[in-house]
Amino acid sequence: MQTDAGHQPARAAHHLLPTAHFDALAAGRGGPAVVRFLRTTEYSRRLLLLRALLDTAARTPGALGPLPAVDSAWAALTDAQRRAPEEFRELLLLPQVGSWLGHGLRRLRHTAWGDGPLWTDLGHVYALCAVAALRAGLPLRTTVPLRDGAVMFPGLGLAVLPGRPPQGTAEVAVEAGRLVVEPHRECVGPPPPPAAPQDDARGWLGLRGLHARVAGRSADCRLDDVDPYRDLGDPRPPERLPPEERARWQDGFGRALGILEACDPESAKALVAGLRSLTPVDPSPTGVVLSASSGDAFGGLLTSLPPDPVTFAVTLVHEFQHTKLGALLHLLTLERDGGEERHHAPWREDPRPLGGLLQGAYAFLGITDFWSRHLDRAPCAERASAEFEFALSRRQTREAVLTLAADPALTAYGRRFVAGMAARLDSWSADPRVRPGVDAWAALAADDHRTEWRIRHLAPAPSDVRSLAGSFLSATPPRAVPAPALAPDLTTRWAHTRARLIRHRLTRPPAAEPPAPAADHALLAGDPEAAAAYARLLAEDPESPEAWTGLVLAVATTPSTPSVPLHRPELLRPLHRELRTLGSPSDPVALVRWLATPLLSV
């Protein structure tokens, strides 16, 4: 925003990413120095986005409605940046400011829709101006838009104006270190440190903080339940957490950072250098932790409250990996893909585009790193569970990285980045700390996911199915068939029963096991009758992807038969369906064994 001493526009500058930073990020790492570098590059990006938003608004008739002209916002922000550059930088780098910039630009480009007139979103810039002036100690008078009768001041709090219409305007005056919203006349002082409590007052909802200590230093971030731009999509109303819920968040956050610092001090310090806010969201109906982050909102993440400190630590690692990769992708192009959802991601139910698979693999590279380091620190009662999570994450991440490496849409930078990920995985390939029995369960869980994904989402050509049916009925070996088409089936949620049973058995006594089909219990117990049990389930529902998947696993692990993996499980359902249509229903167990012969193409 600044100009040089001669009042000429400053010359364009470029960020040069040090090779050491790139290689550290490719390995899933990146200490505090790398994170500080990424924050610097994100600040440059925010400045460009702010300029783009104001320039586009100036060219769009009626974009700011009854609010002041764009020039006044630019002047106020420039003055604040000159007077207090570090304060301005921290303000612009707030995750919620990044989300607002992204949302505002999408509204201007008609790729997003808001819950009010365009000027209610774009006019948020004047609230930004007010906070910038307050932080810089500059006087300012401006007009701000109302959203649901309130005004959000970024990084400061929400002023609620009783009796005002949901959409309208209010006058704001900044002077003598105070911010006054008129005619409400609510006085607001300079923002306190993030960890300091901010009590609500008449017409005011302050921002709350979470506090911990890492390496002897304060590690603070906001627990944001009021800013309308705290979400990844459209603005959302405030959802104030009750005191007891805030206490649970504080306890979980402090314990999670303590676990991270104990097993990986560098990553704990890097996370503290970059994390600025946590936004609470509701958990899934099944109790699974939901979390998300956005490239627009560096330093912010959304999550439901994890049930324990270790899960909280894993959630922080997971989303901060996305944060680092998102910032890197603002600097370098790692893939040039059309965005087609076509890849199996071992931790997702739906097909993913190349970019989504890269993000997922990178997040789970960090999770694998965490479990590797936490493994020896886990309490005795949790050791088997930690072994399983490490073994499963290592296995599934490797599968994803191999898929990435084979995709021609990677750029040269992308190939180097994925090679760095693969090298990191290689360092864990023969870890003796994972016992064979636990590793076998991890292999079963990984095969379970891959098999069900293929059964649900891949559709062989009908002519190939008819040909295979003819071969089966004539008792001849199956012939090679072309690769199937992708036909995503997203109509039903997965049960994930077997993975849940495995995790339960590693942490709790069998008497407390959750409900599950007897076939699943038999499979995990190594019972040779498991295949017959799944065949009985298929007699009741021959289209069940869970039962077909269980049958494939049971046949592959039956001690009395060769353990031949079935690489094309997606052929089973349509082939069984075709045989039923022909009036020749087959034994599902025999069908699996027939398809598993080495003659079938892989």
C-alpha cells in the first residue's frame, strides 16, 4: 500500500522461497522460521486482495450502497499502515479478514451469494478501517453497515445495536483511544491481549481467547464464536458458547499443545507461530470430530470439540498441515489438473480431484509424523491404539502418495514436492515398534476402505459383465477386462463398522463392544466361518457394499485358502446381479474366489 519516498508507486517485488523451506515443507515439516516466512507471503497476498476488492467495488455501480466512497477507505487504511505497520499487518492477517476478502471478491464476481445486499459485505471494510485507526492511534469518523442489527469489528468484538433494523448503517468515531458506535454510544477501548478475558457488556460481545504455554512462551489464540466471517462460506450469526463449554475448550487446547510440545517441540512452536483462531462447530451426528480450514484464512481453523487431548492434538496437526500447504500453493503451482473428482483418497468416502488428494495426503503425512513421535510417549493403555493409528496412517498415506506420483498433471515443483513426501514415508517403512498383529489390523482397515470405495464408485461396462458371467457359467477362468468407469455413489453414508470395532478392541474390553453384524466380529476374530456369515448377509441384501467388502476381506484372510487379494472388487455386485438376472444365482464366496484368480488383469 505504501509508496516510496518520491511518492512514486513502489516497484513490484517477488517472494523467493528458499530451497530449504520448500524441502522442509515437502517432508511435512516446517519450523517457526518457515511459518513466519509464509505469514509474510500471506500478508502480501492480503494486500493484493484488498486492493483488488476496492478497485472492483469502485468499478461496480452501487457496490457500496449508502456507504462512503472507496477512496476514503483506502486513505484510512494507508494512514494506519504508515503509522503502525506491525499492528496493521497483524490486523490484515486475521483469518476472519482473509475469509471476508475472499467472500467479498466472490460476491463481486458472482460466484458466491450473501444473506443481504452486496454493500453489507463489502462495507465491512469500514469496520476494518475503524479497528486499524484505533490500533494506530489515529482519529477517524466513518459509516459501517449493520448485519442483523450488529457491527463486527475485526479482532475486537461485536457491537449489538438494540432496536436497529437488521440491515442499515451506523456511525463510528475513533478518538482518544476509544471506538464509539453512534447513536448506540457504546465505548470500546483498544483490544487486549488474546488471552485476556473480555467480558460481555451492554450491547457488546467481546472475543474470547485460549491460552497455553509452549517453550516457556505464551501460546494464545482466539476462540471465535461471534465474527460473521469465521466460517469458510457465507457469513454466520454469532453463537455464544456457555462458560462451561469455553472451559472445556480451554482445557483441551492446553492439554493438546502440551502433548505436541512433549513429542515434537518444533512443530508445537511452528503451530503457535501461525495459529490465530479456532472456530467451534457442531460435531457430526455420529460424534466424529469435524474440522476444516481454508486457503483464504491462514492461521484459522474450524473444529468441533475433540473428545480428548490426543484427538485435539491430531486435529491441530491435521488442519495446520492444510494451512501450510495452502500458503505454499499461493506461491507455486504443484499441479495442473481439471478438478475432476476421480481419485481414491484412503480417508474419504467420495472420489477426490488431484488437488484434494494432495491436500489430504499432506495432512495425513503430518498425522503420521505425530503418531510416530507420540508412540513411545503414549500411556500403556493407549499404546496399541497409537501403534494402530501410526501403522494405518503410514499405510494409507503411502497409497495416496503413490497415486499422486503416478499422475501426469503434477508440475515439476509438484513432482519434487511429492518425492519429498515419499522420502519422509520411507523413513517409517520398517518401524519395529509396530507389532505384527497390530500392523495386520491396520492392513485390514486400509484394504477395507479401498475395497468398499471401489465397490461403491466404479462401474464396469455391462458388456464386460455379461462376458464374465458367461465365463463363470462355463467354468472357464475370468478374462482380463478394461478399467471400469467412475460412477460415484454418494447416496448413503458408510458404516465403517469394522474400523470402529478394531479401534474399540484396541482400547476397551470386548464386553463393551458396539453393535455390529456377527460376520464383522467373526472376521476380526479370524473365524473361518466369517465368509459364510457374509454370504448370509448378501442373501438378505445382495447389493450391500459393506457385506461384499467384508466377504472380500474374509476370503482373502481365510487360513484354508490362498490369500489372493482381489484387485477388482467392483466386478462382484454387477456380476452377481447379472447371474441373478440369468436365473443362475451363484454362491458369493465361490464368485469371490473365482474372480481372485491371477488370470484377471489388475
